[in-house]
Amino acid sequence: MHRPPMVAVIGRKHSGKTTLAVRLAAELRSRGHRVMSIKHGSHTFNIDPATTDTYRHYHEGGVERVAMVAPDKFALIARWDAELSAEDVAERYMADADIVVCEGFKMSSLPKIEVFRAAAHPEPLFGDGARHRGALLAVVTDVVGLDAPATVLQFSSPTWLGELATIVEDRVMRRSA
């Protein structure tokens, strides 16, 4: 199997990870790339409420996997004994992506982009090397003059998103091509 290029957007709770991941994915897609994403959750989730047939298949029938197929989308719900890594998920289900933008997975060895807003937290993650692994590509922040071990992009700059997408293209996508 082929593992596509991947990048993880990390940051503390309520720092703007989802917003940044979504904007980066949209920017990369606008540049003609086939973009897929993986969101890490620390708790279980339910995408089909108890009133649906897929819920009944999964919970009452106890099936290992249930797929919902519609004219415009597909969903697969599967049981597992151990959580798969982002890399395993991408290799199994997203091998045809040009880039997979992950939200979370700070403990993975994926290249990372940290979002740090001083309005949300007093300190960024990158200062605590034990909290995450993998190369830090960039920090996107609201702090002027932030000293970081990677490229620092300011939310106040009108070009931060384009610059970030170019970093991903150059340092993640081209490197694995």
C-alpha cells in the first residue's frame, strides 16, 4: 500500500486547529491538489443517531463494519480493538490523496504545523518537546515577534495562508514525491 504525504495541524484546545486545518485544506484544493483529512478524537463518537438503520445494524446486529452508501457520499463505521495511527488510516483508506491534512496527532512523527493564539493559551506546544514528535514546519500565531524553531507566520499577514500552503507543497508534498 502507498502512504500519501501527510501533515498534522496541532495546538492546544480551542487554539483554532479545526479552522486552520479547514482553511489549509481549501487552499491546497484550490491549487489543484486532491486533499483528504483525518481528525483525531480523544473520545468515541457516533455519526449515526439511534434512529437510523446503520445504527441498528451496528449496535443491535453487532456487525463488524457497516457502510452507508448514497448517490453523493459513502461512510464506513468499523469496530477495532486498537486505535489506528493516522499513517495507517491514510495508507488503508486515502492512498490516492495528494496530501492528507490531519488535525491532532501531536504524538505522531508526522511533519507539524502548530497554531498558537495567545488569546487562548499562554504558551505554545513547541516549547515542550516531550509533548510531540516530528518536524515542526511552521507556527501560525497572533504573537508578534514569537521566537520559534520553525517558520513563524502571523495571522495578521494577508499572505499567511498562501505561504503556509507553499511550505506544505515544498516540504511535505514534493519531498515524498
